[in-house]
Amino acid sequence: MDALLKFFTESGFARFFEGDNWKQLVMIGVACVLLYLAIGKKFEPLLLLPIAFGMLLTNLPAANMFHEEMFAGGYVHWDLLADHAGLLDYLYLGVKLGIYPCLIFFGVGAMTDFGPLIANPKSMLMGAAAQLGIFLTFLAAANIGTLGIEGLSFTAQEAASIGIIGGADGPTAIFVTTKLAPQLLGPIAVAAYSYMALVPVIQPPIMRALTTKRERQIVMKPLRVASKTEKILFPIVVTVFVALLVPDAASLVGALMLGNLFRESGVTERLSKTVQNELINIVTIFLGVTVGATATGATFLNIRTLTIILMGIIAFGCGTAGGVLLAKLMNVFLPEGKKINPLIGSAGVSAVPMAARVSQTEGQKENPGNFLLMHAMGPNVAGVIGSAIAAGALINMFG
């Protein structure tokens, strides 16, 4: 009997009744909801499923897979790591040291066709406008302390890290946060990746609210085909320009453009396939599970974290609105026959290619013969570059 009692008291079931462990039960419930969205509703399962399962694992008492104290204060405590680290602690080092974001960008670059952006350079403006959410949220987070709510204030570095969620780019959000506010890495990473996965849910209501039926029915002419020479020169020129303009963005943009050069050069097919498939798939698993592992009950169920989650969705919404509104403004100056369907402006957030697919879907709801996907890819890939530049600027100003 004593042996059975000892077995139960040392099990995870008994731990749920200790202290604040009820918070872990809440987070397990959240993880199950996210698993349902990933599997049942198919909301970007490649991202959401590993994040949700990592969240499930880290909140199981006594599993000892992830230890927040090893990364307390934003630093890696190597002495603790050497003594009793769990599996997810080791995998999390790739996040903490900023390795995974650059590896992800190799794959993103190899899967990205910059042709639509090259063929329609003005779509770069919509990609830039969609970064509005980053800077508006930065200002809001930096000044939220004036509300006088106890425990609710953020430093400039923390505010910059919260704002970057508006770029809808998980790797970039992680990269910035590891440089500026590593103590907030968990909630910011989970918010960024969760909102990326929920693009099909968040964006459509904003897009419909800011456009008229007539605007959503605008048919755009097919884009010209960018030449091979243009596609080869583009990543080289962008890398040099961005690295000179914002040196702190060089690692992200350099990885993105090298991956794209693998694709477009025509002489590195094996490398291109590797970074598009094996590399990005492996890193996505590691990144998703470890990002989810940071979502412990103790970390997430407090006012600062809940505020970050709320401000993240506001940032995302403002970014979506910024791209749509700029497209509407551009139409004021464009002649008939060259008008832009404002729906493609929402793709200026850098969730590639989810945001572009949402533009296509919403356009076809109003006009089944309308094909906006390639037009939307222009601002979409511009948003990737734009968010990386914004990240470099924030690191330069506050790092």
C-alpha cells in the first residue's frame, strides 16, 4: 500500500494539486484547442501542431522536458543545463542562440519566387505599409505604463520586441527578441507563430471591413514574366543594399537571399531541394515544439503576457489594414484599367504564402473569375524583406 501511495504522490497526477499547478491544467486545455484547430480545422497544421504539442508537453507535471530556470533572465545558465536538462532544453538552444530563424530563412528564400515583385515593383510599397503594425504597436507598448496599472509596463527594448509580432514573421520575431528582450521570448514567439497560423481567421474580417464589394471585384491584368537575369541579380542586389543600409538585418536577409539564389541560379538544384524540404522541415519541427514548450502556465497566465498576446493581434490587424489602405490610396492616382485590387494589400504582412492565399480566396468569393494569387505574392514577399529591415532598424536603435 505504501508503495502504491508513493507511486501516486510522485506521479504527475498528484502534482496538479500542488500550488499554482492549476495553471498547467489551463494551458493543457489551450494546447488541446490548438491541436483541434490544427487537425480538425487544418489551420496551418505544419506550424500549429508542433507548437500545440510542445505546449502540451511542457505543462505535464514531472515530465522534466523543459526547465524555465535554465533560461531565466534571458540568459542560458550553462551550469544548470549540464546537470539536469531535458530534451526540449537542448532543442531550445537553437531558438535562444538565434540559429533556427536564419535556417528557416534559407528555406523560405528557396521556396520564394520574387518574380511578381520584380514585375510589379510598386507592390513593395504595400509590403512597406503593412509594417505599420510594428511601429504602432511599439509606440503603444512603450507608453502603456502611463495607464498606471501595477506591473504593466515595458522597456523600449521589450516594446520593440512586442511590435515585431505585427510583421507576422515568426523567425524575425524570435531573432529580434533574442537580441532585445530574451526574457519575453516565450510569449512573443508563441503569439507570432499562433497568429501566423491563424491568418485565414484574422485577416478576412479586416479586409472586408476596409473594402467595398466593387473594390473586391477589381480584376488585375496578368503580370509580365521576370527574366532569369533579373531573378539572379535581385537577391545579390538586395543583400548588398540591405546589409549596407541596416547591417543588423544582414544575417536574416542574407540567409533569405542565398536560399533564393540556390533556387534561381539553376546550378545548385540539390542545395535548393535540401533547404526547401529536409532542412526547413526539420527546423520547423524543432522550432515549433520548443516555441510551444515556453508556454508554461506560470509564464503565460499573468497580466504582462496576456497584454503581449492582445497587443500582438492588434499589431497583426494594423499591419493588415496598413497594406489594404495603401492599396486604396494608390488607386486614387491610378487610371482605370490599372487599378489595384485592395485585397492584395493585406498580403503585405510576411506570412508567406498564407496571406497571399487569403487574398486569392477573398477575391474569388466576390468574383470567381478573379485570380489574385500572383499579384498578392508581390506585396507578400516584399513584406518578408520589409519585416527583416524593420527588425534590423529596431535592433540598431535599441540593441
